[in-house]
Amino acid sequence: MRRIRAGSAPECPTERTLQVLGGGWKFAIIHFLFGKTRRYSELKRHLRGITPRMLAKQLRELERDGIVRRKVYAEVPPRVEYSLTPLGTSLRPVLQSMFDWGTQHLVRAGQPGR
């Protein structure tokens, strides 16, 4: 098997996935958007501990990569809603598999899952 250094193979699908989903909050943001459109304040409330700056940055990156759709309403005060694109929705089985793997790993380590 060929050894790949991180960042050395941009054509590698796994590396691309990690580039798009990398970031401490992206999985949680995607999770809260599954099947639901949410406003910025709702996301902030659900993601305890995230700073406004970090939430905005992660949302911008997810939007740039086609995972999240941002809709701005021409109202006063302005209303902005976030939802998953079809590409973002397609991540559900990926995240579920990662959750299942993490749960099994915690059990093996003697820590109960959530």
C-alpha cells in the first residue's frame, strides 16, 4: 500500500473528505441541520461553547464546499436561515457510521456511550 503524507495527495477522496469536514464543529453543525432549517441563533444555542466567530467561520466553509445553504431574507432586521444541500444530506450515513464506530470504541475503552 502506498504511503500518503497528509496534504500531499489532493486527488485522494479520503483527504478531500477530511478537508471538507475538518474543524471541531462541522459535524455538530451538520447534525443539527439534518432534516431542519435553522437560524444562526438556534445553532448557537445548540452548540454550547462555540464562539460566534467560529460558528460564522465554520458555516462559511460549509457553504463554500456545498454542504450548507444560506438563505437571506430581505427583512428588517435581516433573517438568515441555514439548511443542508442535497450533498450535505448525503453525509448522514457517513456521520452515522462514525458515530457507531465511536460508540464501539468507547465501549472497548470502558467508557459508556451517550
